[in-house]
Amino acid sequence: MASNEFDLIARYFARQPVHRRDVALAIGDDCALLEVPVGSQLAVSTDSLVCGNHFLQTMDPALVAKKALAANLSDLAAMGATPAWVSLALTMPSADEEWLARFCDGFFEIAEYYQVQLIGGDTTKGPLSLTLTVQGLVPQGQALTRHGASVGDLIYVTGNLGDSAAGLAVLLEQAPEIPAELATHMLNRHYQPQPRVLAGQALRGIASAALDVSDGLIADLGHILDRSGVGAVIEPDLLPVSPELLVFCQDNLDQALKLALTSGEEYELCFTVPAHHRGALDVALSHSGVKATCIGQIRAGDSIVLERNGQPLDWQLHGYDHFSG
Ligand code: ADP
Ligand code: MG
């Protein structure tokens, strides 16, 4: 690597706001050295983002960084893990310092908020892309997985669903005619997801299965059902949608509910809870500042049934085109 690239690393990545006591050796050597507490398991997750594919060339680098890190932290949240460390492999066509400075502003803002320390990485020349590996800690045997859902368990989601798809529609200029203020709100919801880190930790010992909504509720819940060997009934009328989404959909409630069922990159948690843990759930989540809404129940079977007033609802959501009417 050219010496000016060492300078870049020193200037942009080695200086950072987070200094954890469990990092014995940080950026600068061949490896980082990390202390894993006795009785903890390490939760590890990697995601790659390629320019032109996962984000547009024109996207603010600070937002690229924030969204990339938030999406990774969401994977830790979905396992009930506490974020600890992150490494960053960055490929860029040239040493674009303006881009790097903006990128680091966004990256370290999120890193500081969640107290996750950048412990190493790699910097290479090539088409713009980034790969993040986050590592978190979870008490031995207490991680939330996708395979523990049982018949009768209640199905919940955190926060609201659908806003991210609305923001994406604004971004792609496919949104209906709406006030500029609402368009900006939805764009922010798309660009700046809130990983449910505290909620994930609070769900340890309470949820039977969990994951984060990255591909859309229906698709992601399907993963829990597959891994757990069960089916589910969902009542769309119970789905939490924001007042802004209803305005965005021009008060077409069913369109808002369809968005909530299919919107990806929400980074809310979807999880299942045995009925006898309901009270414990309310107590646990009250400390995390995040609402959770019961939207259905696990049943025997292998598919998702949508119901309204006890009757099946035959919404065709496969390949659902969000704004074609
Ligand atoms: P090596 O040749 O041993 O792979 P490098 O020259 O690639 O080492 O990197 C030097 C140091 O800088 C290492 O500690 C590495 O982890 C760190 N580093 C390189 N690129 C990044 C980056 N984008 N973010 C954080 N740390 C980085
Ligand atoms: Mg290297």
C-alpha cells in the first residue's frame, strides 16, 4: 500500500471517538487484539455495500456510512447482542479526501452513539464499495435465533413499518404528489434507520425467535417460519403504521398496510413471544423506549395467512408494486 494511504488511515480511521477497555490493541498492527469476557459468546455479522447497486453515487457519504453501520448493528440487535467492535474494508477508485471526511463524520457519529469501536480494516483501490464486520457480545446460550418459534407464540414488531418503502419511492421519484416536508421526512426514514439495539437485548430470555426486517416483513417472517417449522396468521389491521405514512398514501389504509407488509430496510425487529411471557415483555420493553405491537400468532403449517375480521384476505403481495394504484 502506498505511504499516502497509511496517512489516510492514520488521519481518518485511527483517530476515533470510541476507546473501549476490551480493545487491547487497536488499528495499526497486523491484527487487533480483543478481550472476550468469560461467559460471553461473540456474535459476528458482515455486510457489503457496492456503489451503484446498494447506494447511489450521489448519496451523501455520511449517510452511506450511517446506514451501513446501522444495518450491521441491526443484525446484532436481532441476536440480542451488545455491539462492541467493527472492522471496515473500503475500496475506492482514488483517495478522495472530501468523501472520506464526510464518510467518517457519519460513521463515527453512529459508532459513538452505540459505543462500537473501529478496530481495523483494509483500504484498497477499485470500484467504490465497503464491507463492514460487526462483532457483539451476548451471554452464553442467550442469543435470539430464528429457529425457536412454537405454535401459539404471539408475533410482534417494534416501531412502525412502511416508511422506508415510502422514502425509497421518493428517492426513485415514484412517489405520489405530496408536500416537500413529508417527502423529506420519508427520505430520512429511509436513510437513517434506528437499529433496535436496546430492545434486542431486552428480549433475551423473553422472545422465542427474532430477526430484523431487512427484506420486508412477509419475506423475513418467512425465515422464522422456515427455521422453526411453523406457520403464522397475520392481521394486517394490527400493523403499526405512522400517521405520516397514511398521509403519504392519501388515506388509503390498505395501501399503507401493504407497504408495511413488504417494505424492506426497515431494521425493526420481528419476534415471537410465548403467551406466558407477555407481561415480562411489557416490562422489559418499557425500559428500551421502543414500542412493540402484536400483529399475529404462530400456527401449525408452513405459510403466512393474512386475516381480516377472522376471514382470509387474498392480497397478492408477491412482486407487489407499491405505487401502481
Ligand atoms: P496489512 O498490510 O497488515 O493488512 P494494512 O496496511 O492493510 O495492514 O493496514 C494497516 C492497519 O490499518 C491495520 O491495523 C488495519 O487494520 C488498519 N486499517 C486499514 N484500513 C482500514 C480501514 N479502512 N479502517 C480501519 N482500519 C484500517
Ligand atoms: Mg491490509
